Amino acid sequence: MLRLRNNHNKSNMKREIYIVLFMILGALIGFILHAVIEIVYINLLVANFARYSIGLDYPQLYVIHAVGTFLIVTCGICFGFWQGKYWWQKIYIERIREK
């Protein structure tokens, strides 16, 4: 009985590590997405600030930048959590049931 419990704890730890790594991957993808959006938008601002600033000045654009960064990275982490749980179920639970 003790041996089964120990295996169960290892499986839980593997699952948690798996999900945390997916969350880190989601955060990294969020940062990459943020960088791409920022590069494109900064190039547009440099080309024609009056047109692409939509009437906002630099402090206001900085606030939008900070909020956008937080939202994109948070969504990336949530997406990673969701995908980690999904793929753990698909790969480790359903595949074991098929055998």
C-alpha cells in the first residue's frame, strides 16, 4: 500500500512539473507575441506618429503598453495551464487507458 501511495505522489509531482513547464512556455510565447506587436507598432509610430498614436501622448501609450504586456503574458500563462492539463490528460491518462 505504501508503495502505491509513493508512486501516486511521484505521478502528481510529474503532472505538476509538466503543467508548470507548459505555463512557462505560455509566458514565453506571450513575451514573443508582445515583442512582435511592439516592434510593428513602434515602427508605425516612428513612420507617422500623428496618425498611429490615435491622439494619445507618450505617457498614455506607456500605460497601454504596461497593461497590454500584463494581459498578454497573463493570457499566455493561462493558456499554458490549460494546454498542460489537456496534453497531460491526452498523453498520460488516455494513452494508458488504451493499453
